[in-house]
Amino acid sequence: MPVVVLVSGSGTNLQALIDASQGNATPWQIVAVGADRPGIAGLERAESAGIPTFVCPVKDYPQRSEWDTALADHLMNALPEAHDGRRWVVSAGFMKVLGTTVLNEFTVLNTHPALLPAFPGAHGVRDAMAYGAKVTGATLHFVDEGVDTGPIVSQRIVAINDDDTEDSLHERIKVAERDMLVRGLTSLLSTGFTLSDRKVTLL
């Protein structure tokens, strides 16, 4: 199954997907990597693996809806045909909210460094620590028009230690996040799933 991965930064989740697809018989293949800004490590990781890339910066478009349409065009060029009725996109640290043009055409997966619905948004790790939570973790979910509000596919729990800093906790979450993403994407595309009343069931 062809998949496009979207990145905004270092691309460690992308690298986990690249490593998994190169080392094993995965049910998916990364056919392109897109970014919202040039010159990031995530794009370099893709180029090193021989994966085509594209950049679609928000600032290049006067209206956010125009950017969403342009991003949808890039994605459609990479995924011209639907497979099993879906065109699959993975948001791997892509720090932009997707609009309806993209979401109407593509099935988008995202990872978040907290146990949703708790602590959504850009500072999930910091917010969990500030709240005094004893555990947090990572969530794999489908993307909808909200911010980290889509149906949950899977979650991993990570304990918050008394001596944790935001960075040390985030690094442990990232380890769980990468494994969860690889396993979750593999399960979704190999065995299939059902979605009813926000409940995702792997088949």
C-alpha cells in the first residue's frame, strides 16, 4: 500500500517507518515525504533513502484554504489511485492542522505524545508534567478537523518519573511512539479495521 509521510522537523518517526519498510516485508511503502518547510532533517532522511520529497510552506499562500488545496494537490500527485478505497497519509511530527480538502480525500494517521483526550495540542508533554500526572504516553489516532480529536487507534503508557525533565520524558515517549506507529500502521494495512461511533477495531 503506498503511503505519503508528512514531517516538520527531525523526522525520527519517519526514520522508524523507513527502517521498518527496508528491513521487513511491510504491507506499505513510502512513496513520498512532504514537509511544510525546507531544509529540515526529515527531508534529508527521505532523500538519503531515495524517497521523493516535496515542500509546501503555509507562508506561500495568502489563505490557509489555498495552502490546504495545494497540499492536497501534492498528495494526489503522489497517491493518484485509492487502494481499498483509501489514500493513506501519515502525519509524523507534522505541526500543521489539516483542512477539509485534504481530509476529504485522504485517510490521515497522526501520533501525539500524550494519552488523548488528555493534553492535546503542541505541548502535550509539558502539559502532562505541569498537571502533575503520574503517567502519560503516546496515542496513534486518525486525523479529523479538530486538534488531536480524531478516533484513537492505539495508545502506549509511559510513566512520569520524579526526576524527569520535559526532554527526558519526551525521549522515552518517542521510543514508545515510534514502535506504536510502525506496528499500528502495519496492522491497519495488513488486517484492516472497522470504525464505528469513534471506536476503531483492528480485524
